[in-house]
Amino acid sequence: MTPSIFDSRSCTLGEGPLWHPLRQQLFWFDIMGSRLMSRHQDQALDWQFGRHVSAAGWLDREHLLIASETGLSRFNLSNRQDEMLCPIEADRTTTRSNDGRADPWGGFWVGTMGKGGEFEQGTLYRWFNGELRILQEGLTTPNSICFDKARNCAYYSDTKTRLIWRQPLDPNKGWPIGERSIFLDLTAQADQMEYKPDGAVIDAEGCLWSAQWGAARVARYSPNGDFLRAIDLPTGHTSCPAFGSATLDILFITTATQKLPDDATSWRQTAGQTFAVKTNVQGVAEPQVLA
């Protein structure tokens, strides 16, 4: 499985890839560039915002739920109207949104973090049926938000800890129940790569695909946390994966130019570009956000 370049535009911090199942179209973000990006056939598309934007869910064919540094908004792709639905930390100019994803119950999870990556300034939220709840405080870089409906659980990480947690969920409404447990511990990796868990997605077999910042790879793990295999990329700061295509067997991967090591000269040529790789497994269609 060899990745190819899906979009050659370089993102300072590519994030939040979303395959829209109605439009059959990939959307993603350049967080530091405050822009939403996409492609339609051979046409490169982008929408510029006046604030940091980082993740999305789909509401219908024309509207996305956009996570930004001021909250969750309904964005019209055609006329660019942007309606705030739920403010989140809008009064905190030092924080922004980061990773986010719709859950199978129609809710939306999103993490915030300090704009400079300040220690324990991040919070994990869930928005569901018009209600916003804090799920976890004291995080530094919340990431890896994804869901396994078959096992009624969510996954998330705090990237700098190199841990991914599994959180049991109520099978009826998707709210957390019980205590979280460690699903994956990457602190024991002792080679030159960083293996920091960034974005993640679950496939149809319940396996977790983890984009690992600083490691130039996306790794697949079984539902028990066992390493299965990895897809290597030509650039090191892999940030988030998402399954797409009509058969949901293509893995799209965003990357970043931000904070590349000075000696990582081989990574610079394709850093920040968005990649695609055909896999031999299928993903799960992203659920609709119910707003």
C-alpha cells in the first residue's frame, strides 16, 4: 500500500479530514491558515475563515458543522453563510479547537488546546441535542477522537502523553459511562521516531488507525490494541486519517509543515500535503450530526 498525493497544496497544520457521504467529497483543514479545503474532480477548493477552524461533521448535503476557536457553527458550502450554534471558549483568546469527530449517536466531540500548546490548557467536549458537556479537563493536545459503535466506546488521546484511552459509552445516547482505560501506550517506543498519537479513525473491523506525529506513518491496531501494520509516508508529521471513496477503502491522510525538525530534509518536499492510499479494508461512513 503506497500512498499517493491527493492534494499538493501545503498546509501548515493539515487536520480534520472528513469524507462527506452524500457529496462523495473529501474536506479537510489547514488550522493555522484558517481555511477549509476540498477537491471536486480536478478542481481545488477552499473557504477562508477569520478564525482557526479544525474539524467538521456533516449536517446535510449543503451544510457542515464546523469546529473553530470560538465554537461550533453551521456553515453553508454554497453561499458561505456561517451561523454560530454553540459557543465554546469564545472568551478565551489563548485557546483554539483541535481534533473533532461526529459520534454514531449524532453528537459531536471536539477538543480545545492552548494556541502555543500550553500544558493542561485543553478540554474535551461533547455536543448532543443542543447540550454541551465537558468530558475531560486538563489535557494538553486532545486528539485521536473516534468511535466504535459495535463496542459502544470512544477513543481519544492527549498527544504529548503518548497514550490513547478507551471510554465506554451508553449504548442509547452515547454519553460516557464508567471509567476510561488505556487502549494504547506508546511511551515505550525507544527508537528515533516520536510515535505521538495524533488523529485516528476506526475501520469496519473495529481496528484503530493512528496517525503518529513525528513518525511518518499511520499504524493499524486491533480492537485489543495489538499492532497490526503501518503505512509509511514520505513526510513525518502525519496528523489525521479518514476513510473515503464510494467503497470506503481509501485512507486519506493529512500532514503538516509545522515544527518539522531541522535535520528532516527528506520530509520537507511533501510536508503539509494530503495523501491517499487504497487499502484492503473498509472504513465506516461518517455519521450525520443531528442539530
